[in-house]
Amino acid sequence: MPAPKVADVDEFFARLGDTERPHLETLRGLSLEAAAGSGVVEELKWNFPAYTKQQMLWMLQGFKHHCSVRFPVSFFAPYRDEVSAAGYEAIEGALKIRWDQDVPEALIGRLLAARIDDFDAGNTAWSVPGQHSGKKK
């Protein structure tokens, strides 16, 4: 069942339970720190906090057993090995953090800064044509 619709980012965070709150608030803090002075703003997209600059740069997501920081697949691909080596699951376009894991703050801070630089360099698309075949793997 989908999560209930929230009105804004503050309501999203207000509705978090005790398990989710520490991780997602840490990710929010890292996101706002990275965004400071860059023109990136926090808003709600698809019922999740998203960080945008005319277009989306990254998104925070919370699920039953984990949270994630989602990036464009083409941006995140070169970082998958580093994320895996740090002990986290690197799924297509996202760094997945189980609730029983610590948030890798330094790693995420580097990814957020790199994504802002990537976007400012002209890599503004969230996805590229042909990225998704529409078929489940």
C-alpha cells in the first residue's frame, strides 16, 4: 500500500517513526548542507524530499527496511563499487542504507557535492533515452 500523501517536506519528516527518523534527518541535514549557497532547494517530489535546481538532483526515500539516496543512474554508476566497498548496497541509481546500518556521512557528503558539480557542468537529465527498457529484470 502506498504511503499517505503528504503536503510538504516538513510533514514528511513529522510523520516519520522512531526507526526512520534518525537516518532520514541525518540525510536531510547532509542534503541541506550540500545545497547551501548552490541554488539547490528542498521540495516534495513523488511524496519524498527532493533536492532540485530547476530539475531534480537527488531524492531521499524511506521504506520498510531501509532508506536511500537516489541519483540519476548515469551519475551514480561510477560510484557503485565505492558504495559496495563501504558495506552498503548500491542499487540502480541509489545508495541503500538499512535501518541497522550507520549513515555513511562522509561518503554521502562527497556524492551530494559531486552531483551538484555534475549538474552545474550540464548533466541535468534525470534519465537518458533508452535507460529503462520497461522490462523487469
